[in-house]
Amino acid sequence: MAGKSPLKASAEQGPKPGMATKPVVLVLDNGPIHVSKATSAALAARAHWLTVEWLPKYAPELNDIEVVWHDLKAFNLAHKTFTDVDTLDAAIHSAVADLNTERNRDLLGKQRISA
């Protein structure tokens, strides 16, 4: 779901005219954007078809992306200095691509996308 907010992604699964409504379960951590007033209002407006399951606070082991952030910070971006935001952005995209390649080497195994 890279590049999409959870609510935009969930809206794609929401009710459509002439089609049966399917319930959707969205799992969110307690990040600031997920508990903001705007997000709370958007979730409430979709409550008739969207169920939100909240991860416990301070449980990064339950959030797959935390492993990716750790790998990026500890192994791919550590001890490097970036001259500007564009250079940092390029380094992050390159590191994510490398992690995806590394994690998808077993072509018969379960595919896992980092971000």
C-alpha cells in the first residue's frame, strides 16, 4: 500500500452502486496520523462497512513495517550524510528496492513487499 493512505485504500474497497457491500477490516497502529481528529472522523463516516482493529500501543513487533524501518536505518542509511532531501529520498527508494529484492529471492516462497 505504498504511497496510499489507509483510508484511500479502504475507500477503494468500500460500497459501490449496484454491488453488494463487503465488510473490510483495517489494521492500524497508533501512529499520530491514525489517531488524528481528521482520521477519526473519516473512520467514523465509514463505520457501516469498515471495521478498524487497533494494534496495541508500543508493540512494534506486531507491525511489519517496523522491521523495515529498522533495517533501513540500521543497515542501509546508517553513518551516511545526505546533502539534500532529494538525495535522501533517492537513497531510501534504492534501499527499499534492495530490501524487496533480497526478501523475494525465493521465487516459490511467499512474496513480501517492504514498502
